[in-house]
Amino acid sequence: MIQPEKIIIADDHPLFRQALLGTLKSKLTETQWLEAQTIAELEQQLQDNSESDLLLLDLNIPGAHGFSTLIHVRNHFPQIPVVVVSAHEDQKTISKAMGYGAAGFVPKSTPVDDIFTAIVAILSGEIWLPETYQNKQIAGDNSDISDHIASLTQQQYRILMMFAQGLLNKQIAYDLNVSEATIKAHATAIFRKLEVRNRTQAVIAISQLDLTEASFEPK
């Protein structure tokens, strides 16, 4: 097997990340592992390492709104396969993730050796899913909002996530080192693309892509 050069792991749980990396680094000795614990860190890693071979993405990474990050990455970095690694492992969540462009879905309950097997399979161009998964074709529930999210530029998406955090225009302008007028211009474009009138409606719109506790279905 030809070892991948770079793999990004986006997960905010240090114990899980360390356990995963501890095993994978021993198997993929020539691979550079890049880590992100927040959406902002992930954005930076993607921009700096757009030639990465794979992204392991936790849907609940801080700053994310469920599937919105997956949709955004698949639209702006289509060359990077995305493997969703999630504690949500119900049939509906898996189906939606695959519908939004994931190359595989690995529940966090999966043994690390099986995660390695999944990575090898996906790097070979295959799709990897849990054995318990049954394709129910539920993926298109929020197709309109997913299309709207996909139409945002990287900067617009970043600002939308900051709106969702409740940051004011002045705070966002400071954090992004741009003028407040620029943020307002971006906001207008975001509202137009999402087909909403204000930030409250924008946040409500993207909340359709959130994961809910209802995703934990009894086995």
C-alpha cells in the first residue's frame, strides 16, 4: 500500500484523538497527521493543506452545525475525501452523511483496527460503511438548505458560523481583520443565498442540518 502523505483529523475529544493517532501512526509511519479541534482550525488546515489525502471529520466539532461542515468541505475541497467519524451512528445520520458526499462513515464505537481498514479502503477509492448499515435512501431531506450552504464562499461560510455563535458584526470584523462594512456586505450576500432576511432566520435555516439527540436510536 502507498502511504498517504497527509491526513487531517478534525475532532475535539483529545482522548479519542490520541487513541486513534496512537494506533494509526504506527501503521501509517510515513503519513503527516494534521489536527483541528474547532471549525476555525479545520478551515486553516484545509487552506494550508489542500492537497491532503483524507479528512476524518467529527460532525460535532465545535463551531459546526451538523452536516453543514461536510457540505462546505465537499463543495470547496472536492479533491479531499471526507470520512465522517461520529458518536451518532443511527441509520438516518449515516444515510444523510453519505448523501451529502462523505466517502465513508465510521462510528466512534468502531475498533481502531477497523478504522484503519476503513481508511485503507477509502484511500483505494472504495466506500466504507458499518456492517450494520442498511441503505434506506433518506439523504435528501434538506436538499434546499444544503444547496444554499454549498453556494457560500469560504469567507461567507466562516461568517455564517460566527453569526451562529452570536458574534456581533464588530467582533467578526475584528477577528477577520476586515471592516464592519465588509461584514455587512457579506451578510447581505449570505442572506440572499440562504433566501432569508436576517441573521436570526439564517441561523434557524442552518439549524435544519444540526444533529439532534433523537439521532441516538435504540439498537
